[in-house]
Amino acid sequence: MKVTICIGSSCHLKGSRQVVETLQRLVAENNLEDKVELGGTFCIGNCQQGVCVTVDGEFFSVSPDTAIEFFNTRILAKA
């Protein structure tokens, strides 16, 4: 599973660093390093949303406050 997080300036201001750190921690805690590939990218094009994240090409808007729920429902449930 490929998870890409936008680290462009707009998403950075909305908390992309915290989202990245949360997802990295949760992937490690759940021993999913061999199943989940985390990557960064610049502008995905939905800057009006929260932090732009894609999972296998599907777009999501995530914030630092919703990162754990996002991980549980969109990553852990499918891994």
C-alpha cells in the first residue's frame, strides 16, 4: 500500500509534519513497515482542504487531529 502525504507549503501550514510523524509512528507500532510505504510529495492540488494524503491513488483530507482515525480506517483496516 502506498501512502503519499503532501509536504508543500499550504499543507505544511495545516500540519503535514504532524500527520507524517503520526503515520510513521503508527506504521511502526503496528509492524506494517513491509506493507505500507509512506512517501512525501509536493502539491497534490487540493490546497483548500486539509493535509492532502493519497492511499493507492485515492485522495483524502487529513489533519493532525484526524490522523489516528484516518490510519485506523484507511490504512490499518486494509493492511
